[in-house]
Amino acid sequence: MPSLTQRLGLRVPIVLAPMAGGISTPGLVAAVGNAGGLGSLGAAYLTPTQIREAGAAVRRLTRGPFAVNLFAPQSTSEPTAPQVERAVAELAPFHAALGLPPPALPPQASDDFEAQLDAALEVCPAVLSFTFGRLEARHLGALRVRGILAIGTATGLEEARQLEADGVDAIVVQGGAAGGHRGGWSEDELADTLTLTRAAAKNIRVPLIAAGGLMTAADVRAVLDAGASLAQCGTAFLRATEAGTSEPYRAALAAAKTGDTVLTRAFSGRTARGLRNAVTEGVQQPLPYPQQNALTRPLRAAGATAGRADVLSLWAGEGVESGRTGTAAEILESLWN
């Protein structure tokens, strides 16, 4: 069988991590694709209309393959009134400092996955990648009919085995150093990226994409030598010219030092790795995902407008201090050549 690189027509075995929330702009996705890698559009927070528009924008900018990423549907339970009260009380001082109304849950906290997937099928990217869980057989079948490769995300071997049994075309194995949300759904091993890649290469037959703290060409080469078909990099592209990273976020990344990242549930209710700040330190009783994510959205938006990095979700992986500025093409070249 042709390799994953050959199937996707890539010149460089690097995937842009799908960074939802406006980071992976169509310009960034296309720039990585034009430079030979696989760009990924983080579409989990986009409406179906926005997914269609963003997909069309990517296509206007590149003829190369790209991926669309969504959050797999999950069963969620409504928080109790005392849980909401505690979460609101923790966020209230941050709202007051920015002159915002008191925190309040919106009527609907989650996105409509089925509608998002229908929009992604219309866009028909080369890849549909997903995190936070597994897709149903009918979802995978719909992708297969359209020739779209399905790529799931695993944080440990058992999750990887389940995805392989489901029939995905490739698996992202996410090491503990990765920035942003942990992509699994069961027990998170938080394993070293190289250790997890080697273990998965011995036990999983489908192609692997290694992710987690890959900031240099040596990091990329190491995971490829360990058995990965591709390397996925996200933090390395946060300060790219084409990225949608806000100015206060960029400044925080530029000032970051070794050991500045922390695992937190403060912003979204799901465990994620980012730079330590006032919210990660002050919020200890968040609601579950997606309610906490919806509850903190106004704060994060106001913080970006006000230039307040202390209230932003500054997702970043270990090794963030090695990040650089430049165009996406320049960063991609530094990761491969």
C-alpha cells in the first residue's frame, strides 16, 4: 500500500495541528499545504455555515490537501445548581475587573456535531480528523464514500486499539507534552511522545501521526524514526504570520520559559495544556465540558480585546520556549530541513 505521505500527496511529513478557536485560519492552513505539509482547519467551534465558508477560503488559497477537525460527539450531563454557583463565583472577579456582566450559562453550550459533519462532508477535504472520542460506523462510512480519510486521536494504547478496530485510516498518538486539549476519552496516560509512539508502532497496524512537544527538526526526525508516518506540530506554528493568534497571546508565548505550561480544566472543563496565568491558578471548581467552555467564552473574548493575557486560554505545549516567528513556510522548513 502507498504510505500516508503518498496517499495525501505531501512533500513534507508534517501536519499542522488543528487549533480551534481562530488560530488555524484559512491562510495558515493553506500556507502549510502550499509548503508541502498537511494543513488542518480547527473547525470544532465553527457553525456549519462557517465551516463551508472556511473550507471554500482554503480552496481559494491552495490546491493542496487539507484536513478539517471536529470534536467527536460525547454524552454530557447538565451541571447541578450548586456546581454552577461555584463556577460563576470563581469567574465573577475576572468579569468585574473587565467591566463585564456577571458570568451566565447560555441556553445551549454544545455545538451540533451532525450539522458540522454534514458541512465538512460538503467541503470534502482530504482528511476529517477528530478528537475527544470515536465516530459511529455510519459517520466513518459517509467519509469513506467520499474518499475522505478518517483520522482519530488517542492518548494511549487502548484508545488507539479501539480506533483501529473502528476502521480509521490513521491515528494521532498524542503525548503528554502536547499543547491544547487532551484528545482522548478514557484513561489519559500522559506518556512521553516518543515512548507512546514506539509503543503504538509495535501494537497498531494503521499509520501513526505523532503529536506532543515537537518543536524542532530533531524532534520531528525522532518520532519518524520511532515509527510515526507523520509528525503533528501545533505550538511551533502559534506565532506564524498567518496564524490567528491574538497579540497578547503572541506576547505571552514570546516570553514563555521552560516549565511555564500547566494542565488545567479552568477554561473549558476538559484537561488542556497551556501557559499558567491568573485563571489557571484561580479557577479550581470548573463545570464539565462544554458548559465551562461556554461560561468562559465572554471572558476570553473580552480579554483578547483588552490585551489581557492573564484571562486567555494560552494553549501551548512543552517546548514552547523554542517557538519562533516567521511565515508558516519558514517554520515548516525549519522543522524538516
